[in-house]
Amino acid sequence: MTAGINAELGTTDVKWNLADLYSGYDDPQIEKDIAFCENEAAAINGQFADKVQTLGAEELHGLVARLESLETRMGRLFTFAFLNFATHTGDQQVGAFLQRMRETGSSIGKNIVFFELEWNKIPGEAAEKILQHTMLSPYRHYLENMRKYAEHQLSQAEEKLLLEWAPVGRGSWTTLFEKIMGQMKFGAAKRTDEEVLADLYKPEREVRKQAAQDLTAGLQSQLHILTHVFNTLLADKMINDRVRHYPGWISSMNLGNELETGTVEILINSVTGRYDIPQRYYRVKQKMLKLDELLDYDRYAPVPHLPDTMITWSAGRTVVLDAFAKFSPRMAETAAYFFDKRWIHAPLQEGKRGGAFAHPCVPEVHPYVLVNYTGNLRDVSTVAHELGHGVHQYLAAAQGYYNSNTTLVLSETASVFAELLVFNSQLELLAKEEERKAFICQKLESIFATVFRQVSMNRFEDKVHNARRTQGELKTDEVTAMWLETQRAMFGDSVTLSENYGIWWSYIPHFLHSPGYVYSYAFGELLVLALYALYKKEGESFVPKYLELLSAGGSQTPYTLLESFGVNLDDPGFWDDGLKIIEGMLELVE
């Protein structure tokens, strides 16, 4: 069935070319790179272990540059392993190579873990003094940020033991999850999860109802395993946070995002305080669909007058690149590389992981994008979203491996901004008022998924992580109850959530791969609404500032990088302004 869809959409051959990394598993460069990394890690350890506190600025710069080069080479190997696995989760050779890379990375990590431990033990004044040297300016933010983790470090022996254990830890459990989901079949037609989820956007209610039943039945068949994986990873995080002395389950994510906990709490409180917005919308949607009751599988039903056309891959490409070009020819030119140079994997395929992502790879190569393209308007938006990431990653590569790594919150800003460009470009093409209103409805639903749904999922994570820490292992029914409680808080009485919907927490990968990650979407969306309003006000002068933000990568904190836009992330009024823009769109529909 997937082959027919791919042929109709023109995605059959839209597959990435991983030869830019390695020509294949028999590429001799793989073994050369592994050997280099192992030997270089051992050499660095032999030369610098127990000596970091004695290094001058020039020697410290040389050491960090060598570590960056080593980790870049490892990043290339890991990217090749991961991207192959993402499209072939059932292939044992592919899985074995990914596991080999984890074990190799663990071995190398044990040799170089000394650097962070020793650097963070240098007294504050001495560290600050050496960081003032001009030679270290390229790595100043990287080294300053590393020191924020000092209080969460363990002894070198303990850190080495954790690295020794890592190959059979969290990564192995997330791999098991991907294998289960990648090979699961849904319904009588034995379809992939992406095909079934696409049916939830169909106009026929019976089709949506059947899709919801098929998804639930498929998840139910593996729910005992999915619950066990979920519990294991909740416990893994609990133990890790405990031994590293993080005060709460979200603390490590906030630190990784370079945000103060107070900033995140202001964002969360602002969004939950406006749950009335999605509730008002879904009451309107119920009337538009002429339903007595809006059920969970009706949430994504197209409203009347929404253009219902299948968009081929070629047409979708044109929509995205034209929208980017109106904003910035440079942005469009960069995005076109992904299409022209085979940096995208688009077709539906057995064994391919669901969802979509952009992977930065390493600066010396280029990013890669994965989507599961089914040809609807939502998928065009997804392509724009991931290419927003891709353009960001491509521009930031000039900062080098360490400084190009952008915090998740600013990463999502780039992707959501790209989505908004495409939306406004498509909206301009619609002449009929009822079509424009329907299109705004679709965008509102996308914004709800990014802002309100993600924050409600943050509230779900908050409940399950804290419950796991106080109650022990959680039963499926307990997790389901927490999922429904936090979802109902958002929907109120505007949507009836069925018993079937109660287990849909079990297929969401973010909970497993990146606990606490989801608020980054809300952060990005609300920030983008503010930035886009600024763009409409400033015009062309905004564009270079925005591209400069993307090109800066992770070379500064989000607070510093956003100073030029006059953004105060600790002002509740800033987040409320973004929510008022959403409310304004809702009022157009109401």
C-alpha cells in the first residue's frame, strides 16, 4: 500500500544519499575513523590527564581543538549509524552497527571524560582569568557553559563506570521502542502508524473513527512492552537525577537549554492560564462540523471549505521554497540544497521510524532531514518545519562542532518560523473568504499542537516523573489516568476523550528520547509570533538580524542571542502577547 502512495506523490526515489558520510558499511574509511578516534582519545588522555589545571591559554586551546576534532569524527560515525537505523529499524546489520558505535563511543568517552571533570574543578577566578585570553574566545561560551554542570558531576571513577554501562542503558531502550513502532502494523490492511495517523485528518468521520480504533488496537497489542520501556526510562532518569543531585526532573533539560527554571515556569503558567483558547476553538469547530459531540478522533477533521487536494512532492517543494524566497533568497537557496543534493528521506516505508526530524550531522558534511510524506497540507508544513531546522543547522555549521549545537528552544524557533512563512504565503493565494477562514482554522490547530498540546504533555511528564519517584513502578492504568487528566485540563468539556485515546501516550517518542523536551515547541512558537510581528513592522531590515541569529548557532545563551530583538524572556507579558496573537486569530474564526 505504501508503494502506491509513494508513486502517486512522487516520493519513491526521494531518499537521502548517505554516501556524503560513508559509501556503505564496507567503506574502509569507517574502520580508519574508528581507529583514529580510539587512538586519539588514548593519546589525549596520556598527554593531558591530571594536567588540565596547569595548562596555559595556548595549550588549553590546543586541547579543546583536538577534542572537538575527535568528537566531530565520532559524530560522523554516529550520524551514519543513526540515519541508517531510522529508515531500517528491522535490519539486524543496521542495528548491530548502531550498537557498535554506542560501545565505541563509551570506550572513547572513558578516555576523555577527565577534561570536563578537571576543567570544572579549577577555581572560579582562575578559570575566568584564563578565559579572558583572546585565543580562547572561540570556545569561551562552550567552556563557561560546561562549568554550570560542575555541581552535577561525579568522581572520575564513577563517570567512567557510567560510560561503561551506557551502551546497554537508555539508548538501548529507545532503540527497542523504535524497533517495535517501526515494525508494528495497524488494522486489517496492515498499515504503518503514519498511514493510520494520516486518516485522522480525513473528512469522513467513519474513516477517522476506524483509524483511531486501528491505532488503539495496535498499541494495545504491544502495551505491556511499551509500558515496561516507559517505566524503565522513567526510573533511569530518576536514578540519574538523584546521583547527579538535580533538584527536579526538568532541571537537566533547563540546564541544557541554558534557561533558568523561573523562565520555564513563567512560560508554562502563561500557557496553562490560557487553556480557554483551544476550548473556545473546539466549541466553534463542533458547530462548523455540525456534530452533537466532538470526539477525540474529530479534532483534526478538516473544517468545511478547506481545500482538499493531494499535494505532490514537487508541488510541496515549490510551495516551501517560494515562501522562503519571499522572506530571504538566501534561506530559499539553502533549503533547495536539501532537495537537489538528496539530503531528504521522504517516502513511507516499512521499518522506517515515524514522525520527522532534522539531524545536524557534523559541520564538515551537512544536515539531513527525514519526513513521512503523505501529501496533505499538514505534511507541507512539516517539510517547512524540518527545513527550518535544516537551514538553521547549515548556517550555524560555520561556528564549529561545539558552538553550532543550538539549544532546543532556539532550534524550535527556526523551524516554527519557517512554518509561519509557508502558512502566510499559502494564505495569500486564497481568494475566497470561507477558504481563508478554513485555512486559518488549520493553522490554529497547528499552533495548538505546538503550544497548548506540548505544554499539556509537559504537565503529563511532570506527573509521571514525580509519581515514579514517589510511588515506584507505574501501572498502565495509572499512566493512562495521568495522561487523560492533563489532556482534559486543556480540552475542558470542548472535546470528549474516549477510553481508546487514553493509551495514546505510548507512541510519543519525545517522552523517551528527550524527557522534558516538549516545552521547547511552545517556547519556539510564542517567540516566533513575536518575531514575526517584529518582521512585519521592520520589513527588510529584520531579515539580516534573523539570519544572524540562525548563523550564531549555540555560541551564546538564548537570553544574549535575543537581545537584539528586544525580547525579555522573564516578562510574563511577553508570552501573553504571543498568546493574544493566537486569540486574535481565533476571534477571526469566532
